[in-house]
Amino acid sequence: MAPKRVLKVTGGVPLNGTVAVQGAKNAALPVLASAILLGGGQTLTVHNVPRLMDTETLVTLLQSMGLSVTFSDGTVVAKRCGDLGQELPVTLVQKMRASSLVLGPLLAREGRAVMPLPGGCAIGTRPMDLHLKGLAKMGASVELRHGAVHAESKCLRGGRIYLDFPSVGATENLLMAATLAQGETIIENAAREPEIVNLAASLQAMGAKITGVGTGIIHIHGCSELHSGEVTIIPDRIAAGTYLLAGVITDGHVTVDNVVPQHFDSLLAKLEEAHVSYERAETKVTVFPSRKSFRSVSVSTLPYPGFPTDIQPQMVAALSLASGTSIVKESIFESRFLHVPELKRMGADIEVQGNSAIISGVACLNGSAVKATDLRAGAALTLAGLAADGTTSIHGLCHILRGYEDFERHLAGLGARVAVEEVQDTEGV
């Protein structure tokens, strides 16, 4: 049997030091997808792009469609050289959920798109209904046939689109499509995440006419064509939160630099409520050793500016060592407690009831062989391993590499004892 890469974490060491946080994966992906909208011979230059499995997959997907794309030293340069392929390769699309982000811009630019249903983390159904209903509202013919979305439109038309839920992906897809639609498009109950504001800044740099981003109601006046533009990706608020929680769970002294603290105010509010000592500055946040005072809190995930679902697994791991009983409610995805059985292997006292996890704090965790089922679950298990007695072997490293740039190196720089090893896939996880 072929060897697999496993992250080995030997716990019990308080982390100490500073991490310069990467560019945001969830901002980079839609911005890169927006290059599809470029006019002939035009170029989009994107700085501070993290080198991750997902960003590399999207670059490869754009190249397969006919764009000229280079990725070097954190900068992606994408150039439109001619007509684009309208049928997306299943092998690339099924590697990640964010492949769906090319649907709206491709339909708007080429008038036709055939996209196999995308892959990604197994954390719920995450249907594309809102994407497809919105495109249909703009005049597209949209059908689901043989496991693929078939969309056609000679010319998208602006209109009023109400989203039943402020979906990030649907907001991004419709925002991009609307930039080339005839007339004005209004997206109501739009997502307000910082990553969407970053996407709008990229589109505006290319000549798009957009107002209201970040307010929940977005107005887009369609253009006939977009021109060359340049944009910088914002810092990754989820990575920042992950490293801060690594400091909390190990009773360490950790600073995240190159961040926008207001982007994760909800996490900082909960850390304050949990009696974690921290300090914030304009572009950095530091957590201080707080194990003796660290206590339980109740958390409910919500759309931005609420507590992010992408930090929930890491928060659950940290709260497993807090005094008292915490309740964490997952309001975004229906299957986002797959990390709980693995944390229980390590000695955590957690009970899942419906969409809530009831966490009774324990004195210590123990190293074990565990399996990451998705990106943020992998991060949560890594945090638990950093605090545990003994060594934790985390299988499913590929999930972690989808979202964290140089994860092992950054943790080691904080003093963590971590190593990636190749092992035969024989451990019972």
C-alpha cells in the first residue's frame, strides 16, 4: 500500500512568537476567478496570494480554460488571450468546492458554461440552488443534467435578486456575473464578508460599477467590458484565528501580524468573554498565557459579522480545556461536527445534540491517531495535538494543506514540535 503523509504533533509546549499571516484563501479564489471577465488582451494582477492546494488548483483550472496565468512569489498574473473553453474538466472541478466560482463569470463572458458539480470539504450538502436561481433571475437558462450544471444566456439582464440566505459563494458568483449584465442588478440579503469586499475592490479596479458592498444590499451597473486591473488580497482572518487559538490552547504567548483585527472581532469578543488576556494593535493581535482563567462560553456560528463557521472546530478544540461547560451551536452547516469523535479519542468530553456541541472542559488531552475529515477539522485536531500529552498522528494532511500556507513551518517557528512523515496507511483511523 502506498505511503501517506501524516502530521505528527508532540504536545505539551506553550507556543511563543509571531506569525505573519498569509493572504486569505477565501478572498484569493473569487478574485482569481474574476479574471475570466477580462476583455481581450487585458490582464489581472493579484498580490499576496497564498500558495495552497486550492489556489494552485484554480490556477490550473483557469489555464485549462485558455487564460494565460503565472504564479510566482505570491503574485498571480492572468491574461485573456482569446475565447475561453466553456466546458470545465471534471478532474479539476471535483477537487474543490470553490470551482463553482467560475460559473457566473464564465456564463457572463462566454454565454455558456458546463460545470460538473464541484467537490471540496465534506461538511454538509452546501447546495448551489441560490447560485442557479440568481443566474436564472438574470435571464439564464439553467439545467442540472447528468451531474453537471448547464447554463446558457445570449445576454444576462440586470434585475432584483433576493437571497434566501446570505450565501458567500452565491453572492460572489452573482456579483461577478452582474458586472457584464445589461442594466442594474440589485442583490438583496447579500453576504457581507470582508472577502466579498475584497472581490468588489478587484472588480472595481477592472472598471466594474459597484456600490453597497458590505451592507447587505449590493448595486451593480453592468459594463460592456472589463479592463486590466491590480489588487492585493486581504489577510486571512481564519488563519489568524487558528494561530491565536493555538496560543490559547497551549497557554502560550502568540502574536499574529499582518492582520485586520476588526475582521475577526467576533472571535476576540468570545476570547475576552472566556477570560483570555489579549492585546490588539492596528495590524496585529497578541494572546497571553491565560490557562488559569480560561473558562467556558457559549458560541453560535452566524454569517459575518457573526462568529465564523470556519473557526468553530478550532474553538471547540480550545474549549475542551476550558473550565466549565461550553455550548457551541453550528448554524451554517449541518455536518460540521465531524471533528468531535476525533477529539473524543484524545480525551475531550463532548456530546453532540442536533446542531449543538456540549463541551465539558477536561484537565488534559492525550495524543492519539486521528483523522482530519476536512480543512478546519484538521486545524482543530492540530491544535488539540499541540496541547495534548504525548504524540498525535493526524491523517488527512491533504485537507489541511488546502487552506494553510507553510502550516508546519509556522507552527515550528512558534516552538511547536511538529513534523510531516510518510507512513503506511495501516493505522486504524
